[in-house]
Amino acid sequence: MGLPRILADLFGTPTMTKRTFVDVKTALAEKYERLARITASVPRKATYSNLALKYRRQAEQARRDGHN
């Protein structure tokens, strides 16, 4: 019995959830917004805020264009 089989028996097999393009972009935006809030570095805070804004815009554009 191999290690992957043992881990699958212990923890179950991972289930794949269907995530849309918009879901992924929104999750990335939330991630970078959270990082921007908790970092103490001002340059890093600006970088994370800009990334979050970029992902929010991409998610909104995809939503308008009819992507899932």
C-alpha cells in the first residue's frame, strides 16, 4: 500500500469543486485585500491594494462579458 493510498484512506479523497473564472478572480482580490490590511510595509500595502483592484476589475469585466 503506497503513501498516496494511505493518505486517501485517512483523509478521504479530495473533492474537486467547480470554480468559475469570476470566482477565482474574486478570491484573488479578497486574498490581496486581506494581505494589504495586515502588512506593515507601506510599499507592500500599495502593491497588494493595486493587485486587489486589478483582480476586482477583471472579475467585473468577466461578469459583464458573460463569463462564468
